[in-house]
Amino acid sequence: MKLSYSKIRTYRTCQTEYWLSYILGIRRSEDEDRFRIGTNWHDLQAHVTPLPLNEQLAAAIETLDKAYNVEHIPEHLMEKFAVEYRKLLHSYLAWSEYWKEDNKRYGIYVLPEQRIEVKYPPALHLIGVVDLIPEDKKGKLWVREYKTTSEDIADGSDYWKNVQRDIQTPIYVILARAAGFDVQGVQYDVFRKPQIKPKKPVKKDLSGEGTQISYLGVTVTPDDFSAELETPVMFGIRLQQHIMEKPEYYFARKEIPCTQADIDRAWRTIQNTAKQIKYVMKNHLWVDDPQRCLEYGKCQYWSICSNNIDPEKELPIGFERK
Ligand code: SF4
């Protein structure tokens, strides 16, 4: 059996979700906001962060232009995606500025985007992708994992307690070591997604006249200047300044070391999960836990489960089989 961290996590969260996703291969036809933002944030980190600072702005724009290709965006989503584009761009610029000094402490190995597979006899395969390995000044190696969340990421928060307990750290260590990097653990780089939205501009924030006009001190166009509601460009300017006023609220970075005991515990969990999945699959014993459906925002399969649809016979609009 082949298992990845996300397969294990999905099974432990809701067996029905595992069945729908990994056995029946059912997906939403369009990415949900939270998955799209997470994926695009990860793309920015993978393609832009390894570049010199003076090349990052152009590369970030290029990466987001590809992700939000206007030719593929339906008319009714244009405005929403334009705001999301700016949210990611300016959050990334704030992130890059905030971690500028810390980033100098590391050399970064960029691994080719390929799946690593580790065999555990007799028939278990752990699979996953590790793409960035920072090396600190003392020569210690880590796996860099970028995460996005809506939760509190302050020191001592439940978020970090959960990260400490999770088997993601030993799983990444196992994978990185199999790829030839003797890592100490995982360096989590977390971005708390901003909840602020475009608002009516405050007069005192607009200044200048003619072509010399600005919003919060940054040059804008006459169209931006006269808009009732902040345009995506203006929103991005305000967002970046807002993040830089309290960056610790939005960004956190922590190294979680991994011991041999953590690795042994992870393998036990992986083995036990594999045995359970095999048994449940063979006997078709998938169960669900309705407490999970709305726990972290609405589950992507909510409209299937809440309407008692048999997904082997039909699918609601907005879903497809892969
Ligand atoms: S909607 Fe609820 S029961 Fe259905 S897959 Fe999601 S979490 Fe599981």
C-alpha cells in the first residue's frame, strides 16, 4: 500500500473523505478558495524565494499571472480573483521583507519536484515530495514546509502544540533522509491568511492631484484614485502596510527537531493506519464523523454527504471524477 502524509491525515480526519477522495477519485471541478490560496502561496515560495531579492517582484508577478490567467477566469469571478491576486502578491512582498535578514542565515537546496518513495517491508510505501532544504550556519539541515492557516500562530498557541504532536515532522524527515539529506527536523514557515477586505478609502490617505496622485504614499492611477471602494491595487497597498505593522501576527517560523523515537512512532502510526485502511476498504466499512464536516470551514464534500447522495451513482454539479 502507498501512503502519503495527506492520505494518512485525510483518513484520520474522516474515513468517508478518504473514500471519496482517494478511492472514488472525486474532486471539486473548481478549487476551493482555501486550497487555491494555499497552493498559490506554495508556488510563490517554491519559484520566487530562491531568487535574489532584486528579481523577486518580477518573478512573483509572473507566478501569479500564470495562476490567475485572465483568459481562464469566468467574468463573475474577475473582481474576486483580482483581489486575491493582490492579497497574495502583497502578503508575499511583506513576507520577503520580514524574513529578509533571517533568510540570510540559510543556504537553500532546491530539490527537483519529484516524488520520494520509501519502502517499509513487507509491502508499505511512504510517498511524498520534499522541495526545499535550508542549511543553517552551523551546517544543520532542515526540511522547509510552508503552511497557510486562519488560526492563531503566536508562540504557545494550540497551532504549535498540534504541529509538535503531528507525524508530519518525522514523515518529512524520513523522506528527506531517503533523498540523501541528513535533516534534523522540519522548519515550519507559517502564513496566517489576512481577513481584511477592500473598504471605502479614507480621504486623508489620498493625496496629490493630476498625475501625481497616491494612496497611503504609493503612486496610483486616476481610476484607482476616484474609485468608491478600494481597487485591488489600493487594497494591496493597504494590506502590505497593515501586515508590516504587525508581522508577528501573520508570519511565524519555527524549527521542530525530530528524534528517533518520533520516527519510530510515525512508522507505527503509518503501519497501523495502513492496516485499518485495508480492512475498512475490503469490508466497505467507511464511517463518517459529522462533527468534522464544518470543523475547519465547510468540508469540500459537504454537498454530497449532507444531501445523502450516493457518489458511486451520481455527483452534484461542481464535482468530477478523476
Ligand atoms: S462532509 Fe463530513 S462526512 Fe462527508 S466527507 Fe466531509 S467530513 Fe466526511
